[in-house]
Amino acid sequence: MGFFDRLKEGLSKTRKGFTEKIEQLVTGYAQIDEEFLEDLEAVLLSADVGIQTTGSLLADIRQAIKAKQIETPEQLTPFLRERISALLAGGEDAQPHAGEGPVVIMVVGVNGVGKTTTIGKLAHYYRDQGQKVMLAAGDTFRAAAIDQLEIWGQRGGAEIVKHSAGSDPAAVAFDAVQAARARKADLLIIDTAGRLHTKSNLMEELKKVHRVIARELPGAPHEVLLVLDGTTGQNALSQARLFKEAVQVSGVVVTKLDGTAKGGVIVAIRAELGLPVKWIGVGEGMDDLRPFVAEDFAEALFADK
Ligand code: GDP
């Protein structure tokens, strides 16, 4: 199966809960009236597109109706697809570049969102591109997280820098940057803790890790990726606001899109946070994390069964 088909398959639940419902609406109405627009609003909200983004999509639609760009219900689907694609686009293809030394990616996010898995998949992806990848086990709060990362590192062919559980994550980051330079790695991916119940401490810790990395390698981290669980809907949005304030998040990874009918949340994440979605996870396999391409995503979302 090619990647587009896998993406389509991964988005099948969202397609059922979102685009197929729009199709039903379109075929159920002979003309666009207020009732049609109200039903459409309900579909968008139930797919977790979010109040703000739903509002702006509906405003666009009303505008297009006025301008006679949309005259029949059937004309709505291509219009919506295009608008969603446009809302999702921008900045996603920017790759992190380093001057001298390795590219450093710091990965942040709440426990359970798929951070470790994502790091493993990223290591695999970049190694496939011929890069020498190293990992840093910066979630020293959980012994299991260190073990997990090591397993993913072995699978993805990446060397790992780790300290024992309970040690200072900034010290791990420091050692990892040193090691990555010394061993001439192309890429260093740094895991971080994600315990949210003590959030002020967590944010201070993340800032410190960020500072240490920047001090050891000017220009680093070249990317701060925030991992969000696509199945958590609006909760993912509030997490994003929290992390965005604390560390300079440069891009978002949305995981588990295969496990939800509410994948519309990705539109809200992109539109309401102003952060590019850079990667999406549509499964648990090594190859199920892919660079995000807005147009492909919209196409897969609106594709026929
Ligand atoms: P962490 O606590 O953030 O490091 O989360 P983990 O990486 O341990 O992942 C938590 C669970 O989510 C694991 O069971 C993963 O297999 C699963 N997971 C991660 N990404 C995806 C995805 O894209 N799709 C699916 N279906 N499961 C995923």
C-alpha cells in the first residue's frame, strides 16, 4: 500500500464522522438554506474543528454563497476541501537546518500522547534518509521512558545517550549535545518529560533544558516539536497553548489520527495556534509517521471510499 492509501485508511474514522456526513448533507438538501448551514455547523463541531475555526469556515461559505461561487449543495464539498487545505497549509515543509554540528530537535508533550513512539519513528525516518541519528533520554522522571526510548532507538538504528532515572534532564541534554558533536551525528532528538500534574515545575524544567542546549550549541534547538494526541480533541488545544508559552514550539506532531473520528481537530490546531503541523501519526508502525502535506491530507479526508 502506498502512503496516500495508508493515509486514507488512517483517516477512515474521521472520514466517516466528518466528510461522509457532509456528503449526506449535500445529497439530502436540494438547496442551501439556513437549516443546511446549521446542520453543516453541527457536523464541523462534532468533528472537533473547534468553535472559532467552524465560525470562520461558515463565514467563508456565506461569503461564497453571496458571491455566487457556491450555488448548489454539491458545490460546497470542493469549496470546503479547498478552504481546509488552505487553513492547514503554511510552514509545514520547513526542515530544521544547522550551521555547524548536528541538527537538534527537542520533543515536548504530555505523557501518553505518543512522544516516545514519535521519536522512534522520526529516528527511523531520518536514518532511512541516510542520516546518523542520536537520541537523548531526557524524560528522567520515568525509568520506563528511558527503557522505551532505548528499544525504539535500537529499532530505528539510533544510538542513545541516557543517565539513570531521577537525574537532571538538563545534564542529559548537555551530554547528548557533546556526544552528538563528538560522534559527528547529523541529528540529535531530545526526549523530555511530560508530567502535567506538576506543570509549573515541568515548564521550568523544559526552559532549562532549552537554555542548556542553546548554550552548548548556538542556534540549537533547531526545532521544538510539540506532540499532541489527535484523539483528545479540544484538550490537545489547551495543552498546546501551555507549551507554546513556555518553550518556543516551532512545529506540531499530531498522533493517533487513525484512532479518532474527530481528526478535524487538526484544522483547529493549525488555524487557532498559528503553528505548522509538521508530522502526523496514523498508526503504530515505524512508517506510520509522515511529513504533513496539507493538500494530501485534505484530499485523503475528502476522498471517495
Ligand atoms: P509517551 O508517553 O508520550 O511517550 O507515549 P508513547 O510513545 O509511549 O505512546 C503511547 C501509546 O500511543 C502507545 O501505545 C503507542 O503505540 C500509541 N501511539 C503513538 N502514536 C500512535 C499513532 O499514530 N497511532 C496509534 N494508533 N497509536 C499511537
